Amino acid sequence: MQSWQLPEHIADILPSSACRLESARERLLALFRVHGYELVYPPLMEYSHSLLTHIDAGLSLKTIRVVDQLSGRQLGVRADITPQVARIDAHLLSANNGINRLCYAGSVLHARPDGFLSTREPLQVGAELYGYADVAADIELIDLMLKSVAVGGVGEILLSLGHIGVFRTLAEAAGLTGEQAAQLLALMQDKDTAAVTAQVRGWKLDSMWAKAFALLPALYGSREVLAEARAKLPDLFAVGKALNELQAVCDAFPRQVVHIDLSELRVDNYHTGLLYAAYGRDNHEAVARGGRYDGLGGYFGRARPATGFSFDLRTFIGHLPQCGQQPPIAVEAADLQHAQETVDRLRAEGQTVVIDYGSGHNGGRKAMRRLQRQGDGWQVVGAENEVI
């Protein structure tokens, strides 16, 4: 193996793509800022226990671990920034008992890729809101998610909605053990109604619960699914509350294409309620995902209502516009000392000025604009020596 080869599903980002990614990141952080979200930078590595690998099996499998040579304790390279932000809200920002709006943009590392074409080093961008339990907070985050995905240029967006609370309420009412609930949840993902029906019959559940579980995989489609769910699912308070929250989201986005699926429950274990995701027209996988995860901060000493979303900015590379920078200005190396004041002024104005050492490409030989002496001063001239 060549020494310069990178590990599988790890790749460099070259100048053109890096410029597009950084430009999009800046736009996204500016979008978050004007909506009141404050930027945080959690560390790349923490003690693995703090990364919640002990409560989420999926997250645990993604987390790369090493031994800290200073303490001898196990460290983890973060695979998800959300638990870190929950820790910040619960611990470092605990003086605020009101709402905290926080956002972030940074790399995470996965021990294994999510899919055949997925990177193991996503550039995770997201926003989280802590301290408000009402569905209005979820609506705020969904609105921000849709605006964020629009920055990615993926075109028409499908908003997918679900609610883990429906399944968990039914599982609790039916008296399922944690192991049974996890097993049934896995069957739900394949929408295999026959398998679900056979499983609940094998457990000899009461017919009301068996019928409800068998119904869930079929409760998907447009907004009308909610009316069908109200008519057919058991009349439980928590189920009605979940359906009301889904209805409130639908009402908040009357022009948005919405897909509701009460068995689409592909979530991290820490999610507790409303789930939302954005799909592009040409994307089989969600380009952004989010949901409510009330109480996660309890692992760090302060349980709070919370909702948020995140996405891998790298997935947007093919859709992001080219950087709109002007071509660089080249200055001959021999002229630099005399033109330094002008070079410094141009750079302070945001112009790119490169020193031409007589080489090609970034050396400036073919630059469309050059800095030349004009009389007693220096002027930027074009390819035809016209002053710009």
C-alpha cells in the first residue's frame, strides 16, 4: 500500500470544493445568527462516557476510542455533536434557565460509514433549541432546517414527519419489555406488516394492541394520514398529543410538500418525540434530520426540553454554486517592495493579490488582472492593459 493513501471513506477536499463548502458554511452560520442561534465549538475528543456511547448502541458503534495517555481513561472522537451541545447547555450554560439557542459546524468521525457512498468524516452543521417544550419550538427548527437545506441548493424539498411517541406509548400500554420494543421497532422499519403481525401474535398481546402495531407500518402518506390515525389507533392521551403536534407542523407549512410516516423511526436512542427530515428530489437518503430529545441533558445534570437538527454539509458539494470571487491580482515579485502599500490596501478590501514568481497557475503567470506602475502610483490593469 502506498504511504500517501487515505483510509477507506476518508477523502481530501481540494480548493474548488473547499471554497464552496466554506462559503456555504459562512452563509449557514449567518442564517443561524440572524435567527438568534449562538455559535459553539465543542472539542473533537472527550471522555467516551460524555459522548453518550453508553446509552446509544448505534452511536457507540460509530465512535472511535483511544486511551488518554495523560489520565489513562478512555477517550472518544465525537461521532455526533448534538450530545456535546446538550452537555454545554446542561453544564456550562446552566446559569440560564430560559431558552438557549445554539448552533455549530464541525467535523465528526465515524468508525464505519453510514452507507456505501458515505464519508466517515462528515462536516456536521446544526442548530439546537433548549428550554421550551411546546411544538412551536419544533416548528421554528423545522423552518430553519428548510432554509438551511435551501442554501445547499438541492431544489424542491420533501418534509418528512414522524413521531416516536406514538410507538413508545403503544409499547408501554401493551406492556412490552425494552427488548420486545426494540425488536418490534426494527421490524417496523421494513414495513413488513405480516412480520409485525406474526410477532405480536407470538407474544399473545391483547387484540387491541396487536391491531395497533400491525396498523402502524401502513400509516404513511400525505397529510390525510393523521385523520386515519385518529380514527384507527387506540384513544390514548399521549397518542392524541403526538398527532396534534404533527397536525400543528402541517398547519405551519401549508405550501410545503409533506410526507407523514408513523413507522419511520430511524432515530438515535435519545430522541423522544416529534421527528423531522428533509429530502431532496434526487436524494434517497435524508439530507437533514432532526427531532425532539427532551431530557438528554439529564445525563449531564440538567434535564431540559430540547429539539434540533443537523446535516452533513459535504453531501451538498455537488449542488453548491462556485465561489463568486474575482480573479486574483498578480504583482511581480520584483515590484512587491515598492507596491507593498497598495498590495496591503487591496487585501484589506478583500481582494486576492498573489506574488508572481514567474511560475504557472497560482504563481500568477496567467492572471487576468495585474498590478502595474502607472505614473507615480500603482493600478490594477486587465489582460489588455486597461485600468480596472
